[in-house]
Amino acid sequence: MSPPETATVGFDRRELQAILNIYGRMVAQGEWRDYAMDFSPQRAIFSIFRRTGEAAFYRVVKEPKLARKQGAYSVVAQTGLILKRGPDLARVLAVMEKKPVAVV
């Protein structure tokens, strides 16, 4: 008897478009250079790298089982610190946008 197959969590077209919009802007600014995607039965991860061969600078994580608690989406920094978590992907991704610096 084989073990039951579990569905793999992934990003849908709308979610991937939102992530790639920010990614594309940051690549054009020269901030980011590479990305990777990982999928498992528990979560989907979009990892963003400043340079190829380094640890992921940001990770966008989708965990559907947390949707009713803290929200299915989170942005995790290179250190493992969760920068933002919530049910709305656009609001969670806003934490990765570069803030304009005021020159005084």
C-alpha cells in the first residue's frame, strides 16, 4: 500500500505576478540579481538573492495552514526575522519596497 499523495503548495498567477513586479523593479535598479522557487506540501517559497551564491536576501513564504491564524503570506529576512506577515500579499510585499531617503 503506497502512502497518500499530498498536494504541493504553489503560487497562483496573481501571486506570482505581484512578486515578479517588485522583483523586476529591483533588478532594474541593480539591487537584486537572482531568484529561486521551492514548493512542498506545507509551503511555497520565492527566494530573492542579491548575488548568486549567497544566502537568500528575502524569502516570500506562502503557508496556507496559517491563513486563519496569522495570514498565509510572510516576508522573511536573511537573518530569519519575519519582517511582515498577513493575509494580503500586496501589503506583505510592501515591506520589500525601497523607501525614499530624505536628504536634509
